[in-house]
Amino acid sequence: MTQDTEQEQREQSDHKTRVTVVIALAANLVIAVAKAVGGLFASSPSLLSEAAHSVADSLNEIFLLAAVRRSRRPPDRRHPFGYGKERWFWSLLAAVGIFVMGGCFSFFQAWEALRSHQTVSVPHYVAGLAVLAVALLAEGGSLLRALYQYRRQGGKAGDPAHRTVIAEDSAAVVGVVLAMAGMALHMATGDAAWEAASSFSIGLLLVFVAYRLAGESREQLIGAAVDPERRAAIRRMLDDQPEIDNVAELLTMSLGMDTALVAARVDLVPGLDSEEVETAAERIKKAMAERWSDADHVFLDITEAPPRPGR
């Protein structure tokens, strides 16, 4: 695969991710306004919790659009390995946004619901449930779009921006169902504890989603290795090279969605001259780049193996 073809595929993947994020952003902006108006109109803690959830998701989608754009900047003197980790940085900010704006506000609404003694206005609550029903359709449509792209990628959502959209939309669908259940039970029984439980459950859901997303971003930002299967395959490839006597150490690190660093300390078989060593090193690097297109930073620390006993 040529470098131009790889670049074209990356641009196409970025375009699809941007479309997915923009669809999710548009859905969340409309839904956030509708939920906020409906929540204030009905004085429903569950609906207000969902409004905060949608506001957090909208802000996060803006972060993710920035991640897609900024991560593709070319390497420079200050960042010789490029800006691939930007995707995880902005995904981390999105996780913080979900926790603070969504989770914490939902806990606050749960507490307010327990303290409140306001009677339920059935017409207002029916209008609020109608808003949530429309929100469920919109959130479900956004989730289906994200899952469709996931399926088109062969079931591998390697893009943290894409994974975040799937996580947000999944949590949004579950959150709307919880809010509808809380409002319906409050309306039926007159007991605000149902809405308090609903808001608290939404808060727990958002905290869980934020924790998982933040954990993934943290792993990559501190320098996670490539997956174990890939590392084992690289090790086997090096072991199979006729010029290599021993692979003393192999280090890998993911630098972005489709770029990785591979550094190996290898002992060559005795008797190779300097020209043969240089030729072997270049051939090994080229073969590795052809097999794994994201292995675009390969470093070999080459030493000559000591003579074996009896030779």
C-alpha cells in the first residue's frame, strides 16, 4: 500500500468520524434545549438531569471535533512524532465534562427531588414525557449512525472520538429511559423518591461512562504499548530474520490512531561487515513498515552477537 493511498484512507476515516460527531452534536443541541425547557416547565428533576446530560454531550462533541482536526497536524521540531495523542487528550476532556456537567448535576437533582414537596402537574409531566420520547428517537438515531460506522470498520472502533460518541449515545438512550421511568412513576404514585432514584441512576451511569473513557485516554497518554498480539508478531518477525541472532529487547508505543513507535535491541550473527549490517537494517525496517503501515517510527539498536563457545 502506497503512502498516498494510506493518507487517502486516513482522510476518509476522519471525514466519516467528523460526520458521526456532527450528527451527534446537532442531535444533542436540539435535545438539550428541549429537555431544559421541558424540565423547567414541568419542574422535573429527571428531565433537568437529562438536560445537563445533553449539554455535557454537546460540549464534548466540540472537543472531539477539535481532536480530529488537531491530531492530523504534521510533525514539527517540538513534536517530532506528530500530534496523534491529541485525540486522547480531547477525549479525556470529554470524559471530565461528562463527569462534572452530567454526573454531578444529576446527583444534585436527585438531592433536590428528595427535598422537594411540589405536587405533580399531570399535563406538564405528560409534555415532559413527550419531549423525552422525541429525545429517545433522536439519541437512538445518532447511536445507530455511530454503530453503522463501527460495523463498516469491521467491528474495530479504534478512533477514541468515535468510541466516545458511541459511549455517549448509549448512555443517552439509557438515561432517557431512566428519566421516563422516574417521571412516570412519580406521576402515578405522587412520590418524588422515584425521580430522585432516576436522577441518581443517571448520575451513576454518567460517572461510570466518564471513568471508562478517562481510563482509556490515560493509558494512551502515558504511553501504552501496541496490543500484545501485534507485539508478539513483531517479535516473531525479528526472530525470523537470518541476520538476527537474538532479540534482546523490544519496546513499542502507540503514538496515535495509526502511528506507532517500534524500538528493538538486536544482536546480529557474527561476521557481518558494516555494509551488510546497514543493508540488513534497512531491509528489516522496510519489511516491518510494509507489513504494519502504522509502524512508521522503527529504531534498531544493533550489536554483533559474541562468538559462541566452540567456534
